[in-house]
Amino acid sequence: MPRLFRLFSIVLIIFLFHACADSNKQRESNNEAELSNTQPGPLMIADIVRTLDETEAAVIPDAIDTDKMFNTRSYILHVNSYRMFTYEYLSNNEFEEIFISDSGHLVGTTSMSATVDWAGSPHFYRQENILLLYVGCEGLLLRLLESTLGEPFAGGDCYFIDELNKSENALTNAIAQNDETLQTVLSYFDMAEMFESKGAHVEIESRYFDITLETYARLLSIDGHRLRIYEYQSLDELTQLHISPCANYLGMKDNIRHLTWGSAGRGAPFFYLYGNLLILYAERYIKNREAFIQLLEETLGLPFAGEHAAVPSCVPSYQ
């Protein structure tokens, strides 16, 4: 009898062991099924930062704001010192309400859109529920973004960069012609005194940083007309600039921008070089404008670049 009981106990233990093993396998199978059926949540800006960080790019998060144009919060990221705008949507459905034309210049929502005159060429990227925007044509940054985010789905019009190699840098000729005056370092005070000596009323206004020419500009009001004065401390600094004859392509040689003059109240540009000073006049709808342009030529000489008749290769568009 005891032998029969021991045999029965052994059979029972083996049965329970296999039952537990089957139960564990079923539980593991159910867990794997649950994991495979789990839908990933929406991406966050932190995910984009992490992706860019993995490329060893220098990524610095900046301000957070509410963007009315894209109807969501916007985050500014500085990627290798270049500014990018990122927009986070809670779902793909929210993203589908956004409208962006192929050129990237008509943007908004499906119910309301507007034309935007960007400071450079817009590049729109999408990562699931995240919209990213970079405005500019910095080649190294564009290659970095393409390797991590893919090609832009809108905008991306940087074809003119190749054409720049064929176009003339009008500033180069102006520097060669002003070689003697470049030996003297002038300031905007000197420019103010020059116009005062001509009997003009001069007011020194604010100073601001120009993101296109990557330096500070001082505003001078001369007889009600506003001049922008850019001070460069050396010839080497000036030679880093590119200004095309019509002034529609300009900036530092490694970050040239395309500008459309005539928007935001800007008139046809007149660029002058006097010593180490770069001077820009681009006002519209100002009384006595022609007389003031004559005063500029008497004081500074002819403009070396701009969209006006003084430069033969340019057609005046915003006179």
C-alpha cells in the first residue's frame, strides 16, 4: 500500500509540473502578443532632440511659444547654431488639419492659409506627429537633416546656391575700387558728420543685429530717410560677404540667402561701400525719394549693387 501511495504521489507531481509549465508558456505567449499589438504613443520634441543628438550635432532647446499660424505650441531648437522651429501635435489627426503648399510659402490650416515671405528658403520635415521647419540653405545642416529626418516634404528651394558659383559678387569689385578708402576705419559717427556737412538733418537711431549679414547695423535717419550702416573692422570681414549685383542673393559666403525686396515695406535696395562701411538704403513711399538718392550719390558715389537703373544688369521692380 505505501509503495502504491508513493507511486501515485510521483505521478501527481509530474502532472502538476507540466501543467505549470504549460501555464507559464501561455502567459509568455500572451505577453508577447500584447507587446506586438501595443501602438506607440505620439512622438515628443524630446525624441527629435535625442535623434539629432545621436548624430553628435550640438542641439540646444530654446523658447516655447504658441504658434497661431500652425495652431499649436512651437519649440525653437538651435542645431549647430542654426535655428529650427518644431511643432508638436497630439495626434496625426491634428496634423492633417495643417496646410502647407509644395513651395512652403502658403501655410496655415485647411480652413485658413496665408502667404509667408520667409527670410530664406523654407524646408518642412515631418516625423509622425512632429512638424519641423528650417529656413535657410546651409549645406552641412541640410545634409544632417536629410540623413536623420529624410527629404523635406515642402519647400527646399535652394537651387540658387549652385548658380551663385557662376554669379558675380558685386562686393568684390566694389572692394577693389575702394582699396584706398578701405585703409581708413570709419564709424557711423563719421557717416553722420558727412551728411550733416551737406546740410542734412541727421538723427542716430537704434542698433540691431542683422541675421542676413551676421553683424550689427546702426540706423541713421537723414532728412526722414533711414539708412542702415554696417561697420566692418577689417578687409577680411568684408571679403566674407557675398552680395549679387541685384542684391537678391546676399549674406556670408557659407550662408547665402535669397531675398525678395518689396515686401514688408522695403523698396528697391541701394548698396554703397564707403571705406569699411556697408550702407543700405531700401525705403518705399518716402517723399523726396529721388532727391535723397541724388544726395546719396553725391556723398557716397554710385551704388555697387541693387535693384535699380544704376546697376545695368538689374531691372527696377519697386520704384
